[in-house]
Amino acid sequence: MTPMLMLSRAWRLGVVFAVFCLWFVFPQFASAQDASGSSDAVQPLRIRADIDAPRPITIVEAIELARRNYPSIKTSTLKADAAREGITQAKTAYLPRADFMFDENYGTANNITGFLAPQNIVPNISGVVKSSNSFLGGFGFTSGALVSWEPFDFGLRKAQVSAARSQTTQLQTQIAVTQLDVESRAADAFLSVLAAQQVVKAAQSKVDRFNVFLETIRVLTHKELKAKTDEYLAEAELVRAKDELIAAEQNYKIAVAALIKWTGLSVDTVEALPGALLKDAPTSYFTVADPRMHPQALAQRATIDLIHAKKHVLDRTYAPKFYLRLPVYARGTSFNPDLSLNFREGYYPTTFNYAISALVLFPAMDIFQLKAQRRAEYKNELSERSRYDEILLNLKEQNARSRAMIEGAVRIAANAPIKIKASQEAANSVRIRYRYQLASVNDVAIDEQLLTQSEVEYATAQLQVWRALLSAAVARGDMRPFIESVSRASAGGK
């Protein structure tokens, strides 16, 4: 036996032995492989179905999801929380101020008699005056603390705290405005999805009817009872109906995308459950609310209060400032009184002092700047008050418009069954007339278009009433009556 053959046989035996050891030590590998092999035919299909299945939601759930997930509501809430911290920050002005310092330096001690204006470039030198200059330096040590407190300020700090509270209130009222806007848009997007669904159904029905009509024409054409031109016209109308179906499906997908956006869901598609929204909608109006209690009006009122608080701060700014100060400090130096050097000192404090002082400052010339600022705030306040009046007028107009929308939608919904019945009879009649050569393909197409339009209007008539009720809830500034109406309708107790 050759060495190469012996080496090959030994390698094969080693591989078989290694596989046997792995199977013996890790038997779960084999069982896991068998389990996965037995479930491959079923499990992936079930998982894929779970992934592709649209999430069903109702309009109440859509509103709740929008309130909980939409980023702009979170943004407004976080801004209000940040402003609330501003109140705590404003209150810290009541606390005394404490400053600490430490300085170790090396320099000369040449000093002269004379005035040195306060500035930040040339340092002040303390000590005796010497007629000659010496460039021998020594060490100096300085450490100290200064505690200062403003015992009273003529109401300035209180006004600043009030302004911080007004800022917080203004941002908190803005949360309600944002929440109302997001919830109403989510509800409107839900109604748009339902309306798009009905349009798709009507377009599909039109395609089905034209398919049947085209087959009828082909039979009649084959029997030479109709001209070939009629078949071509019917095919063209069928293609147009299919195009309308494609456009309806496109609009439905766009409406679903908008609903997913406003609800903040991380899914590809959703299924809007109509519940009772396609049935008879309530015809009663919501109670009239005071427009001054609308979130937009309250937010604007808070904006006016904030400007008024800023004016109050300016009024309290022009006043003397009183400070109580307590400096405590220690110094050390390498220079002796005769300016000779002692390098054993200058690294630590050797002289200690303290003092208590009362300081009064009055920035008299600030009055011109403060007056200009106050005039600007006064103009801002007038502007915001005008905006407040405009908001009240808009809310009154929205309330009146929503009531007109409800009344009109209810009356149109009452006429919808009559209209669709007449359209169906007209469509059936024109098909019969066509068979007896009393009508053309164009006549059939016109009646089919009217029937499709009537089907859409009939299917969405109640949705228009709900949309008008939603508009009334927005004008009222409260979504709760709308949600309660939907819940009662779903429970069968309108």
C-alpha cells in the first residue's frame, strides 16, 4: 500500500469519526433540523400572511393612535415641559450668589502713586511705593469668596417668575390646539379611506357591468344583429371603466398612506373598519360652545397674557438694586514690607480679611432703552389682541358653516336612495332599448356613468354627514362629542 493511499484512508476515517462525535455530543442539532424540515411547508406562509395582513382599525382607534403617536403632539408636550423648568430657573434669582476664586502668581512689585482706571488689562498692585524699579519677582497667593444677595427688588423677580408661568401656560394651551388638529386630521383621513373604498367598489361594479354588456354585444355582433362598430365602442368604454378603477385604487392607496401617517403606525397598510359610519348618521347638532373656550382662543389669550407679563417685567426693571455682600479672602506674598524677598512664603495664605457691605446701584440711563422696549411690547399686545378677535370671528364662521354642512349633507343623504334607484332603472331601461335598436352604445355609456356616480354618492352620503359632524366638532374645539356620536352609532343607540 502506497503512502498516499494510506494518508487518504486515514483522512476519511478522521472525517467520519468527527461527524459521529458531533452527532453524539450535540444531538439537538439533528432534532432541530428535523423540526425545521417538517415545518418549512407551513410556517413561512403563515408568517408571511401575518406580515402582509393589514391592521384593522376603527375611527375611534385612529383618533386615539394619532393622539398617542403623532410627533407634533409630543413636540408640543416637551416644549411645555421645558418651559415649566423655566419657572424653577426664574425662582433661583431669589437665592444668594456665591463666587469663589484661587490665584497663584509670580511677578514684580514696582508700584507708584496715582489713579488707575478700572479695566481688564493692567493689574492693580498693592503695597508700598518704591522710587526705583526692580525686576526681581516674587510669588503671590490669593483666595477668597464673595457672597452677594439681593434682599428686595421692587417686584422684579416676582414679575420674572410670573412671565415664566405665562410662557408655560401659553405652551400648554398650544398642546390642546395641536391635539385637536391632529385628531381631526386623523378622523378626516379615516373618512377619506372609507370614501375611497366605496369609489373602488362602484368602479369595480361598472367594470363588471361593461364586461357583461360587451359579451352581449359580441353575441349580437356574431349573429349580425349589431354592427362591429358597437363592439369597438363597448370595448373602449370598458377600457375607460378600467382606467377609472385604476385611478380609484390609486386614490385609495394614497388615502391609506395619509391615514398611516396621521396615526403614526409602522405598518404598510391598514384596514379601515366602517362600523356604523356607512349607515344612517345622527342628524342632531352639537351644543353650541363659547368660542372663547376654544383651544385656539385660549392659546391666543395665553399669548396676550405672556406679552402683558413681559411688560410687567419691564415696569419693574427700572429701579435701584440693593445688594448685601460678604467678601472673605486671604493673601500671601514673597515680598517683605521693605520689598525684600522671602521665598519661604507666597505659596499659601498668611493674611486673612472679611467685610460686610451694602451696595446700591441705579442704572439711571436705562430708562430710554426700557421705554422703547415697553412701546414695542405694547404694539405686540395690540397686534395679538387683534389676532384674538380674528380667531373669534373665524370660529363663529366655522360653527355656522359646519351647521350648514350638516343640514345639507342630511338632505342629500335623504335623496341618495331615490337617485340610485332611478339611475338603476334608467341603466336597465337603456340596455333593453339597445337590444331593440332604440339606443346606442353612447346612450348606455352615459347611463352607466350616471349609475356609477349615483352609487358613489349613495355609498358616501352618510360619510358626508359624518364629515360635517367632524367639522362641527373642530369648530366647537372638542372631539369628545364626535367620538361619543360614533360610539353610540356603533352600539345602535343613535
